[in-house]
Amino acid sequence: MFEIWETSEPARLISDAGSLKVALEKVDTMCRLRHDQAVAHVGEAGDGYHFEIRDHDGRALARLSYVPDTSRAYQSVVVDEMRGDEDGVP
């Protein structure tokens, strides 16, 4: 079991996931949402957004800082190698 946290102040639990692959997809979805909000000028990105994937004991396994770039379309923050896809094919 993994937990996905947004650690920007105030820190909040976003979701949980049964696998690391699903946890990465959920972080990617949150980054896409933050990008869409920035494009629509909803809220303020400030110094960006900070996410953690934690294990069942609460230890951070991965951290990501994301600053939306509204000058271009969203590009996934999760590369194929992180997803565990062979040859980039899902």
C-alpha cells in the first residue's frame, strides 16, 4: 500500500494506491490538474507543488516538485521507465 501526499503547506493526503505504478499515475494526474488550473488562472502556483509517495510506514519513497509551464501543453511527469513499461509500450 502506498500513500500519495501533497506536501505543499498545508500537507494533505490525496489518495492511496495498491501499487507503485498506480501511485505514479495518481501523482501524474494531480500534476495535470495543477497545470490545467494554472492555464485557467485558478489558484496560485507560487513556488510550485510538492508531492510524496509514502510506504505503509509513512516513509517517503519518492518526492516530486512540479511547477506548471503554461506556455505549452501538459507533458507527463512520469516517464515510461518509471512506469515499468517495456520499450515504452503500455
